[in-house]
Amino acid sequence: MVAQGFTVDLNKALVFQVGHLGEAYQEWVHQPIVSKEGPRFFESDFWEFLTRTVWWAIPVIWLPVVCYSISVSIWMGHTVPEVALMVVFGIFVWTLMEYTLHRFLFHIKTKSYWANTAHYLLHGCHHKHPMDGLRLVFPPAATAILCVPFWNLIKLMSTPSTAPALFGGGLLGYVMYDVTHYYLHHAQPTSEVPKNLKKYHLNHHFRIQTKGFGITSSFWDKVFGTLPKSKSAKSK
């Protein structure tokens, strides 16, 4: 774990260490440690607590918000089929956001101290410790903060009666994404579709980390040309 004269001590809180790696951070963070026991992030027990989230907290906390948001559009006069279309569109928009954020923000190249530190908190920790079960889903406090600009953007681009259902659809897409992400890392699927999706995602972690940015599907990777080639195709 030595880079540019700096050694990361995995037995100490990591967040304020990784920035010192400088340009070597990108190489270090993409050398995964496969262990279900996650590292300590902060010396402070309070901040450490905020970084750990059980997967089931996501649907428990956010599905009631989804249901309420969808109900508001119905109360404002839209029919159930109309609202269903809005929700589906919201989910579709989320899948594009999921891909875009993962590709262009979560995998941004960093080398300065604070940029490395921020990247590690945002996504780098997941690539370094991909099986850490308490840091596979987004902390609810952070999600609540990000919901504010997301809601304001939807209000700006839609009508008062359609905005709640669109927001609910987008939020439902997020819940599906986070739960699916946990499933892909910790479940052992037996049917073909989830097995292929798990293989596709773990390929992103352990073989080609510059491709395969979708989580719930590979649709946008196919659209934007970032779908990794299979081993058989690569060998031809």
C-alpha cells in the first residue's frame, strides 16, 4: 500500500489518509480488497455511524415518500394510467442519471488531497472494498439533501400536477437501483437475467473498471458504447 512515499494504514481511519496518495490514488483505489468487513472511515463514532447503512433502510425510508408523491398527482386530478406513465418516465430518466453519475462523477480522475478524499467518500471506497455490506447503498441523509435540487429541477421542467409523480418515479428508480446494487454484490442468483446482471456488474469491479457503468441494466452502456466486450469476443 505504498505510493509516492506514503503508506495507507488499513488499521486506521482511512478518509483523511487517502488524499496523501496524490496521483497514485487512482491506481490504489482500483485494487480491490475483497472482504465483507469494511474499513473504518472516521475516528469520530458519530461520523462513522453516518457512513454505515443497512440495505433495507432504503425501501423502508423512501418507498413511503414515493407513494405519497404519486398520490399527490392523483389528488390533483390525474388518472391512474396517466400517473403510471409519469412514474415509468421518471424511472427511465433515473436510469440515465444512474449511468451519467456513475460514469462522469463517480469515476472522475482526481489527484489533489481534497479531491481524492471526496472521491473516496463518494465512490472510491466502494471500489476499494466492494463487498462492504454497510456501504453499498447511499446514506439516507445524503439522499435527502440531493432530493432538493432534483425536486426543484423537476418543478422547473414540468407542471405542478405532474411534478410529484415524476419525482416519485425518479425516486422509485433510485430505490430500485440501490436495492439491485446490494443484491448484485451479495446475492447468489440462480435465474439467467440476474446472473448475467451480476456478472456484468462484477466485471466492472474486477476486470474493466472503465466500462459497464449501468447498474440496473446495460441499456445506456449499449447506447453510449461503453459496454465491455465479453472474454470470448476479446480473444477473437
